[in-house]
Amino acid sequence: MAVSNGKTITEASQDAGYSKGESGRVTASKTLKLPHVQQRLFQEIQSMIGLSATKSLKQVINLSNNAKSEYVKLEASKDLLDRAGHKPIDRTQTQVVGDFNIKIDLS
């Protein structure tokens, strides 16, 4: 699918063999809204993301090990741990002690 490869609707419509100009772009635009076309486009995008994931993971590991900045190393390491399921638990605790009174004097 040309659109999933980053082409415009106009470029994709010409690749698909629709008429040139505005009518081809409109036809392609309507076609892209069809549920089965949307599903196929989503699958194509998911596949592309999956193929890029390995390269991205290698880059984050490389940053974690070899970045010049300690901050970058730390953030890359935390990201790797988060994705491996070792994200720290977000805890917030609110404690109210004693009575709480509000007095509003409008005079």
C-alpha cells in the first residue's frame, strides 16, 4: 500500500491506477475510509513497526551501554527495564490528619 509507505493520497491514487487529478484523489480518499481497507492499512503499519522494533531496541541498548551522557545512559536503561516489565510502582499516598473546617464570611 503506497499510503502506508508515506506517499500522499494523490501519489497513491496514481500508483493504484485511478484517474489523474482531483477525481482520482477523491476516489482514493473514499477507498481509504472503507473498513476492510482501514484494516489492511493498520496491518501494514503494524508490520512496519514490528520490523523497525529490532533496530530500535538495538539503538536503545547501544545508548544504555555507550552514550557519552550519564543522563542518556540512565534514561535508556530505565526504558529497557520498563519494557521488560520492571517498571517501578507508581505510588501516591494522601493522608489527612485532624478536623478540617472552612468558614466563609461574605459580610
